[in-house]
Amino acid sequence: MESTENQLIEMPTHQQLMSDAKNSLSGKWGIAVPAYLIYMIMLSVGGIIPFASIIIAGPFALGLAIFALNFSRGRTPEISNIFDGFNNFGNAIAVYVLMILAVFLGFLLLIVPGIILAFGLSQVMFILADEPKINPVDALKKSWEMMKGHKMDYFILSIRFLPWALLCMLTLGIGFFWLGPYIHVTYANYYDALRGAYGLEGSLEDDITQHLVE
């Protein structure tokens, strides 16, 4: 059961979040598409080299979060933002590994706990982008706290992109270079809405195992 407190928090509609993302990207696709292309290429190359994907996936995920937040917050995004996660290399790897391990353990229990954990920890890289010095464990706790009462809503938002993903397949995957930035800027908008709704200022504490089904 979700807490009453979380249910009372008003969030923008999915349509508004997605519309705001389109507006943020308008006129800037020339930056968004090449950056996402580079991101996908680097991850693909990393996947070929043994253990390289573990080393680079975290920093690139952080860089993508920084990139998306620059769009959503009306800043000046740059293609080089994709590499900004390497400026916080240690924390990026630690947060990524902890998140993957938590989700993996959840899937070992059953599929549903794994999915719950994945959505509960979905804000981790945005948190790290805002708070570069945060302890990795605290980043996971903070994401879990922010997502209490919002996991199902986030899931519904995510599946709204499924028809677009199916259409992108008809373009031999080329359309994903436009869909990817659109999705991530929408997620950045969701993160900012959550952060504003909770008035987050500093670290929060929560017990992931205690609230696994919240």
C-alpha cells in the first residue's frame, strides 16, 4: 500500500512531461541526436571489450543524466556532456554497480521484486548529477525515497514510449536516436517534478528491504 502522504503529492501529467521534453528539444535536435549516437556507439564498443562495459556504463549513464537535465532545465547542452560522468568516475561506477546488483538480486527473488527495485532506483543518476559528492548508498536510498508512491506511475510513463519504440524498429533502429533523447529528457522532467514535490534538500534515509513493495 502507498502512503497517504505520497498520494497527496501532485505530479504533472504524463502529457505535460512529454510535451515539455519536446519543447526543450525543439531546435536542439542537432545536439541531441549526435550526442545520443555517440553514447550508443561507446556503449556498444564497451560491450565488445571484456569488463569494459562495467567500467564505462556508469560514467556514461551519469553523463546522459547531466545532458538530459541541461535540456530540461533550459541550460545550454553540449555534446561533450555525455562524457561529464567521467569527472565523477569513482562515484559513477559505485552507484551503477550497486544499482545493478540490487536489481539483479531482486530478479533472483522473483521478476516482480526486480522490476520494483529497478523503478525505485531509477532516479539515482539524476541525484548523482545534482549531488556529485553524495555517498553511493545514500544516492540509492534517496532515489527509493523519492519514488515511494510513484513506481507504478513511472512504469505507466515508460510504457507510453512503447509504440514509438515499435515505430523506430520500422526505421531499422535509426529512429531511436531521436526517441532516446526524448525519453531521457522526459525522465529528467519527472525527476525535477519529484524533487520539487518533496522539497528535497540533502540526504534522505530509507530501508529498501522494508519498503520493497511500496
